[in-house]
Amino acid sequence: MTELRLTGSSPMDNLLREALLVLEKKGADYTQGNVDRLANFREVAKATGTTMEQVWEGSEPINSRLVDIINYTLLFGLMVEEKKRK
């Protein structure tokens, strides 16, 4: 996987930088103290007889869902930044 380098100061760069910091700082909260960040997905997949990907994706293809999540999050971040400037 390519390393993500956020060197700019655009609202999108700032939002992505903040998201990465939160993911790092709140990792324990997300995993309930388990070092495996996917533990919750593993448990639900095992309990439901599905895969972790099926638990997460529902009926939409994974790549499509990832792109949607990233794009809508970035667009909403731009809305927030625009509102702050007004």
C-alpha cells in the first residue's frame, strides 16, 4: 500500500490528517481494547456465518462504498469549512 503524505493545507488535506489522528488516538475505543482493529468484524462474521467484508459492505461492492464514504465525507468537510468562513 502506498504511504499517504498530506503536505498541503487545503480543507481536504486537513480533514484527512485529522481523521488519521483520530483513528490512531481512538483505536482502543474502536476495538474495545483489542489490538486487532478488525476484532468486531471478525466476531460478527463468525456469529453470522459470513465474512468480515460481507459484514461491512452489506449489498454494495466494497470499492464503491469506500469511494462514496470518502467523497461524501470530504464534501461535507468542505460544507463545514464554507460555513465557518461566512
